[in-house]
Amino acid sequence: MIGKQGAVLITVIIILTFLAVLGMSLIAFLFSRTAYSQMQLDRLKSLYLAEAGISKAIWELRFDVDPDGDGQGNIPKTKLGDGKFWVRHDFQVSTLTSTGEVNSARRVVQIKYSAI
């Protein structure tokens, strides 16, 4: 009788160990997916911020204004929402380069124009 109880106890311990390892693996997987999703969200937000910078620079060029005094189309680091954006205007090659940044995610959008 004692031999059967010992075998059952060992079987239960093996099953519980297996379930514990499986549970920890599932938790680790969920944490990694959550981190990946947050990173993707930050990348998307930074892209939208870069596009917002382009829009603001085009607005400055179109309406011939320079509210910050650093040259039309140039936008200094500007905080918006969870991140910031900035734009550099290169008059010689007619390009606007905007960078959006959220946490460690950074996206750059560049446009070349002929007339605005």
C-alpha cells in the first residue's frame, strides 16, 4: 500500500512541476508580447509626431510665418502628447526632415518639395 501512495505522490509532484513550468512560460510569453505591443505603439506614435512636425513646417512655409524665429520650416523640439518632434528645413535641396520620438522609439519622415 505504501508503494502505491509513494508512486501517486511522485506522479502528482511531476504533474505540478510541469504545470508550474508551463504557467511560468505562459506568463513570460505574455510579458514579452505586452512589451512588444508597447514598442509598436511607441513607434506608431513617433511616426504620427513626425508627420505632425511636417504639417507644422508646411504651415510655416505656406503662410510665410516663423513664430519661433529659427527660420521658416524649422521647428525646435516640441513636446506633444507622450513624445516630442522637431523639423529641419534644408532650403538648398528643398527638403523637410521631421523626427518624432516617444520613449526610445524614433521615426523620421522626409519630404522633398518643389513649391509649397
